[in-house]
Amino acid sequence: MRLINILVIAVLILSASFVYKIKFDSTLQAERVAKIGNELRRERDVIARLRAEWARLDTPDRIQGLAERHLKLKAVAATQFDTFDALPERPVPPPPAADPIATILAPSSPETTGSVPAPKGAR
């Protein structure tokens, strides 16, 4: 009877240590999840900040100001445009080259098909 009591106490101690180990591991996993969640939130904030900065840098007014300040462009004059009558004629495209595969695949006569001919006595 005494041996059974000692075994039961040993099993209780082992099970308690196993439960403690599981609790400790789950606490570590919860901390890792929280840490990854914080990193994810920070990265999303950085992405949002960069998108806002991109939108600010991409505004047409800013680009127009930079172009006026750094590029030596002249305004378009109305005399630079011409009528459609002054355009040269459109060049004629060259005829397509003969396709050797298409000539092999093309039927030699309009009656040629890919079906098997009917036997002569079946008509």
C-alpha cells in the first residue's frame, strides 16, 4: 500500500511539472505572437507613411514647379501645329512573306477535308 502511495505522488509531481512546462511554452508562444503583431503594426504604419509621402511627391503641382524651376522648356506656340493636309502619305506595308507551314497545311482543293471518305458501296 505504501508503494502505491509513493507511485501516485510521483505521478502527481510529474503531471504537475508537465502542466507547468505546457503553460510556460504557451506563455512564450503568446509573447512571440504579441511581438510579431507589434512588428506587423509598425511595418503597416511605415507603409502608410511611405504611401503618404509618395502621394505628396507625386502631386502634379509639385512636379510642375520642379519642371519650371529646373528644366529650360519653352511654351508651345500655336504656329508649331500644322493641318492634316500637310502630313505625308501613309507608307504602304510590304506584302506578308509566304508561310511554308501554311502552304503545307492548306488544302489543295476546296473538297479536301480531314474526314475519312465513305466506302464506295455505302452510297
